Amino acid sequence: RFAPERMVPFSFPLSKRALWDPVPMGDVIGSHVTYYRNPKLLMLEKTLRLAYRHAKQNEKRSLSCFLLGTLAVDEDGEGITLTIDRFDPGREV
């Protein structure tokens, strides 16, 4: 659900040249995936088990890995579904 108290403004990093005028124009609007859609997260058990096993075997506190999947709008247009179906442990180098 829309929760304005949890939303934080975002800004672009400073640079020497800008391709647009950075002065705000118009009213402030909220841009959040759950504002207009009802999100669902689906994850294959095999993917979750692989990620868990990799995390337990790794001695480091911080890991680099990827969870890959697909994002689709539901047929009724009211929701979105993120299906995570692959785990990639990444590379150390």
C-alpha cells in the first residue's frame, strides 16, 4: 500500500554538465510500484535453497550474487508479479 512516510526523495549525482534543467517544476508526485499495482513475489524453492546454501558456505559477511527473474503485469492489469527463478553466485574477480 501507499505509505508516504516510508518514501524518500531521490536525486541525481552532481556533475559538471547537465542535459536538463535541474530546477523542479510542477507538483510533487509519488512514484512507487505499489501505488498503482498490487505486487506479488514468486520464488522457486530450488532457487531459494541454492542461495541459502551459498550464503552458509561463504565465510565472508558480504556476498555478491544475483537473483534473476521476470516481471510481468497481471492479465487484469491490477497487479504485477515478480518471478525469481534463477540464482547466480557471481564471480569473485
